[in-house]
Amino acid sequence: MPTDPTDLPPPPRTWARWWNRTRYRLYAPVYDALAWPMERGRRRAIEWLDPAPNARILLSGCGTGLDLRYLSPETPITALDAVPAMVRRTEARARTLGLTVDAHVGDAHALPFEEDAFDVVLLHLLLSVLPDPEAVLAEAARVLAPGGRVSIYDKFLPPDTSPSLPRRALNPAARVLVSDFNRRLRPMLAGTDLHLVAHRDAGLWGLYTASVVRLGPGGQGG
């Protein structure tokens, strides 16, 4: 009996990380055009988060810096991406917007920052892309100050639902070319000190959601 491709294990993480950097290096020149349908949700996610103007913000997996246009000019912003071409575009966008951004090439799975370094971490369109989202969340928690928050804007399966047949059929190719359609947020949070405090539809007929999680006790749990 043939193996269901959706039941195959994910590729080795070392290969997956290499492929992720390679594909997004290729996508970098056209990324803004590809991402424009998600911009309304991105703006909503930051508006709902409502970070303080002086909050120390990390854009982990910053891409081309599309989050920057929704942040206050007074905000201390650090940006990081594994793809140098993306970081260069973030720096160029920051100059155009008149923002000061400390931009780095680095891995969201192993952030090059000290503990308690940030008040807010933005994980936008990242957890469905990278091969080890639990490690990304653990690193976000590590660099957050007590009571710090994470904004998560992405596409996840709703709790207590199974992926539809089209979603299952498309996911093997999507996982290689774009992102995983069938990940769930709550299990990712379960092994961390991050707790869900808000979750709502953010656009594209509920496919994308915006969540706020906080470091420390409380919230809706993982």
C-alpha cells in the first residue's frame, strides 16, 4: 500500500535549514509582491499588540522589514534574518522610513542576544516556515524580559480540527516551496513559559490568525 505523503517525516533539520535560506534568498527580490495579501493581517497584529513606543522590539525572521511601517519611530528596533539579502532589504526599508534599526544576519533558532534583552518579539509568518518552531519560541522566551510579549501572525490549524483533504494534498509541496499548512500553535507553546493571552482571525477568511503570548504565568495556557 503506498505511503500517504502527508505521513512522511519532515526532512532532516540541517537540510531544511539550508533549503529555507536558499529559497528565501531566491524569493527576496519579489518577496514584497508575494506577501502583499498578508499585509492587512500584519498591520492588525501589530495594532492589536499595541506595543509601547519605547518597547525594545525584536523582529525575529524580519524578512524584508515589512513590519517596520507599523512601528513607532521612537521604538528601539532590532531585526534578524538568516538570509543576508533579506537583512539588506530591511536596512534599506528602515532608511526609507527614517527608522534606526540594528539589523543582524542570524538564526531565529539560536538568537545571538542576551536574556531579558527585549520587551516584544515579533514572529510574523515565521513559525510555519522554519523547521523547528518550538526552538524559535524557546529562544523568543529566553530573550524576553519578564512579562514580555510575543506577537505571532501566521496560519495554523484551528484547535481540535483535522486538516481538510485539499490542505493535506497541497501540504507536501507547500512545505518545500513556502511553508507548512498543517501546524498547530498550542502544542508549540506547551513546552515553553509562553502563555496565550489573545488569539483572533487576522484575514484571508480566517486562514491567518494573530496571537499574543506573554512570558510568565497566566493566560489561556498552551
